[in-house]
Amino acid sequence: MADLILHHYPNSPFSEKVRLMFGFKQLAWQSVLIPVIMPKPDVVALTGGYRRTPFLQIGADIYCDSALIGEVLERIAPTPPLYPVQSAGLARTLAQWADSTLFWTAIAYAFQPAGLQSMFANVPPEHAKAFGADRAAMRGNAPRLSAAEATANLTDYLDRLENMLADERPFLLGAAATIADFSVVHSIWYVRRVQSIASILERAPKLLAWADRMAAIGHGTFGKMTSVEALQLADSSTPAALDATFVHLSDVAPGDRVTVTPTDYALDPVEGELVQASASMLSLRRTDERAGTVIVHFPRIGYQLKKIAV
């Protein structure tokens, strides 16, 4: 099997989600550290403009969004399962809520003045300013929770999650971790790291014990790779064969020039030739002078597909 290459940075919540999934699956992987803010020239060369963190590279195939990365890892290593048959629907639904509603609530809570002061205490002012401008551009006109609203909402969500563990089950849906656990834990992990505002978590002791169990899973075994090496690998590789089944969408067909754009934040379109539209994934072929020909894959949910007018 080709190397699993995670393009990430240490403090990225969604990267922590994927790193723990590597540990859960006991997979070996390569770590490519990328910039926290734009510009990200090596990232753009591989993704075509997708700027979220993380993304997974397997040769000349680029998988965007942690939701899709979970599906890819499940295919590569089915055991232990992230999506056990008896609870797959519930696990996926809880994961989607956690990756959206819970995540943005946790971010709004962490980014209150006391949290920001703690996060950037040892960072030069110009770096903190650049980070703030970058994240503001990513969010655009999306609505933002105030600190008071985020505190109230997060308090309620913590109580709900604590209630899920009230019967002493080790994980949110039972005896084994599922995709729901990995999608919830990264928000808790992020808030917990901001010590000045982490006391809100003390209301949920069972949840904190669960978070410790999740952390104990670890990150698997990994080596280090540079972004230049990752680009060279993509350029020398051939994308994997795609499923021949194509789920048609209105007037869009294989071979059409299209864009795929997130629907919530970081609304940077990726343009390419549509080569696959499955029930759960969209795949574009694109060529870059450094990365060569790559296939960039996106989940269906959370992304908009548009045909480019000729």
C-alpha cells in the first residue's frame, strides 16, 4: 500500500481527529507539516485551492475533509470499524453534528478574549494579527456566536454528552469507539488545551474521563516528510482507478469542467474535470506543474458542485 500522508499542523482540531483515527486503526503514516495560515503554495499545488486542514494524500490521490478521510481509512483498514453496522446511521449523524455545530460552538467559546490571550501569550503580535485576519477571511459572512451564546450552548452540549456516558459505557455509543467519538473528541481536546477557559469542562467528569481514554488511543506510527517530497511523490504517481458507477447530478456528466466548493466556510472553489460522482464522493482531475496530474476527492455532504459554463 502506498504511504498515507497527512498534511496537517499540531494545533489543528480536525487533524487531531484524523491522527487519533490512525491510532485506532493502528496505521503507519507520514506527517507533512503545513502553514497555519495562507499563503500555502504547496497545499494549493496538491488541492487546487482547498485550504482547510487536514487533507490526506495517497500517491496522486488527494482526499479533502476529515469526514471523507474517515471513509478512506475504513476502506483501507476495516477493523476495528469506525462505522459498526449496528450503529452506523446514529454514529454518522452524531459525527456530522459534532463536526459542525459542536465544533463552531467550541471555537467561538475558545476565541473569547481570555482564550485568545492564553493561546497567543507567547506569539509575536504580528503573528496573532495575521492569524486573526486569515480566520476572518475563512469565515467570511458566516454568522458568529457571541462569547455568551457560545458559553450557554457549550454548557448544554456538555451536559448532553455527559448524559450519554451516565451508564458508565466507555464510549459514546457503547463498548467501542465509533466515528462519533472521533468527531466529538477534537472539540473537547481543543477547549481543554486553552487552560484559561477549560474549567467549563469540569461540569462533565465522565466526559473528561472519556477524553482521556480517547487520547490513550494515540496517533499510530508516523514518520516525517517534507511538502516538497510529497509533491514529488504525487508527480511520480498515477491516481488509483475509480469506481465505474457514476451517480448523475442534473446536467453534470463525467468529463465536464466543474468547481467544488465548501458550503459553510473557506469558500475557495477547486476547479477540475469531473471524473467521478458516487453516492458519497465527488472526484476531480486536475494538473499542476509541480504536483502533476492528481485526483482531488471531496465528500458530497457539505460541498457544492457547479458546472462551468462553456
